Amino acid sequence: MPSTLVTGALGQIGSDLVRTLRAQHGAEAVLATDLRETDTSLGGLYEPLDVRDGERLKALIEQYEVDTVYHLASLLSARGEQAPELAWEVNVNGLRYLLEGARARKLKVFWPSSIAVFGPTTPSTAPQQTVLEPTTMYGVTKVAGELLCQYYATRYGVDVRSLRYPGLISYGAPPGGGTTDYAVEIFYAALEDGQYTCFLAPETRLPMMYMPDALRATLGLMAAPAEQIRVRTSYNVTAFSFSAAELAAALQEHVPNFTVTYAPDFRQAIADSWPDRVDDSAARADWDWQPRYDLDTMVDDMLVHLREKLTIPSNP
Ligand code: NAD
Ligand code: AKB
């Protein structure tokens, strides 16, 4: 049976995406892969795969008659600064092996880019087409990846599609070493500890999105007719934008005794290099992208699900 392969499937996005794809196409139609030798958390087909191993990737594509790949394996911005060489190997070489496989086997590919492609010379509301001068290795790998995707699409006709995700907020698997991770950690801290020390300054504003919208954007882009995909680097997408202090205040409305202090670390410089907002009008025009969650509805929904997950009653 032709199947879908997901790399980096045990991460923040992968674990939610695999469940959604399996609900749509059936458990046996989706092969989850990641670094871990075995996995039972996602409850379906799983194979270990280091995306730096192009031969193994090729073998799995053949063995499982893969026709579509969601290529999520990556080091994120903070991890990338700690291990820049590894970030290049995983993020760029891994993508290149996949695009070669996609060219040979006519695969359809989704690969996520990030607001990390932008840098201090990008306007504070980032347009679709703008200056891309990132200051992190993660951003450098994402710019290189976007250009590789566009090259394989135009030169070889590979149907590769991409979104520049903003910071993603979710209650499933924890985030894996990014700068926007604080926007997830703060929810757990509010419910479990009543206090949080934020690694970004209170006024730091970044573009963000709730995971259900990120999954809708991903599947919407992949389902759109090919002639509607006019951007083959990567589409800007966003839902809302908030500062760390605004998120803290939104949480304090639900958890009145919650306190937040601020102790910016090396991630502050990364956040400061990214835009406050993103203009996603091209995605809205080309394939009807529209987010459903704003800050308040995201906070409400996150708290309902996290209270359930952490078995914390709503009115303690
Ligand atoms: P994550 O860190 O939670 O998950 C990444 C997964 O990749 C992990 O499970 C990790 O084990 C795996 N991985 C790392 N090195 C690997 C290797 N060599 N071979 C195979 N797997 C490897 O990340 P995520 O948040 O799920 O992000 C997925 C993709 O989305 C990445 O490309 C990331 O850049 C992009 N993205 C994420 C966000 C966000 O806020 N989560 C925002 C923008 C872009
Ligand atoms: C990170 O902070 O590194 C990611 C991203 C915005 O790409 N969440």
C-alpha cells in the first residue's frame, strides 16, 4: 500500500501530525521514523531513521512504497547554536538526501521552514519576499533549505511544499530546543508550580500559532492543487503575535496567583533577531489559509487539555 513517511516523528509537531494523518488515512498507511530505536508512544508503524543516512532513507522509501514524506527531523534554534555543525548536517544534508529520493521516486514532500529565516535586517512585520539574513545557524539552514526546495521544484519538478511556521504552542510532546519554547513551558509552570522564570524579556514579541492551526495549514497546503502553489521556497503563515508579558497576563486571568519573573539568556538575542509579526497574505490568497485560534481561544483550549493531561481539576 502506498504510504506516508514522517521523519522526526517523535517531536512536538511530528507526534501530533502522525496521529492526525493516521486518523485520516489509517494506522498502517503512515510510517513514523525518528532517532529512537523503538517506539510505542504513537502506536503504529515505526522504524529508526537518522536522516543523515541517505541509504537507509532510500531503503525505507522503497520497502514501504512511500509516496509522500513529511520531513520534520531537525535541530531547532537554541540547539543549533549549541551544535552548529550537527545542525547543518541534519537540517541541510538530511533535506538534500530526501529531495534526491523525491526526485528519483516522484515523491510529494512537505518540509517546514521557520520565522528563523528572517534576521535583524528584515522589517518588523516580515513580508513574504524580503531580506533573509539570519544570525543563527538554524536560520542559515532554513534559508539554504528553502532554496534547495525551490531548486528541486523548478529544476526537477519535485512537488515539495513548505511553510515558515512561527512559534508553535501545543499540549502534546514538549518542544525540542527552540527559542519559542517558553510559550509552552509557561503553561506547565502555571498549572504545576504557580511560578515561571522566563528566559526572554517581558516585551519580547514573536509570531505564534496553536498546533491545531499548524496542522490545518500543513494539510491544507499539501491538499491544494499544484497550480495554486506559487511560492516554492516557503509560505509565511501566522495566527497571532504576543509578548511574553501579554501571554503571562492572559494566563493570570485563569490562574490568578501565577507569578512570572524574567531572566533573559542567550535565546534573547535569537528572539531579538526575529520579526514581531509575519505577513501571510500570499498563503491566504493562494490556498485559502486562515487561522482559527487567537490568543484567548488558544489559552482557553491549552488549559482545558493540560488540566486533563496533568489531572489537575479546573476549580481546585
Ligand atoms: P522537535 O525538536 O520537537 O522534533 C524534531 C525531531 O527530530 C526530534 O524528535 C528529534 O529526535 C528528531 N531528530 C533530530 N535529529 C535527527 C536526525 N539526525 N535524524 C532523524 N531525526 C532527528 O521539533 P519540532 O518542533 O517538531 O519541529 C519539526 C520541524 O518544524 C523542524 O524542521 C522545525 O525546524 C520546524 N519548526 C518548528 C517550529 C516549532 O515551534 N515547533 C517552528 C518553526 C519551524
Ligand atoms: C524555534 O524557536 O527555534 C522554533 C522556530 C520558531 O523555528 N520554534
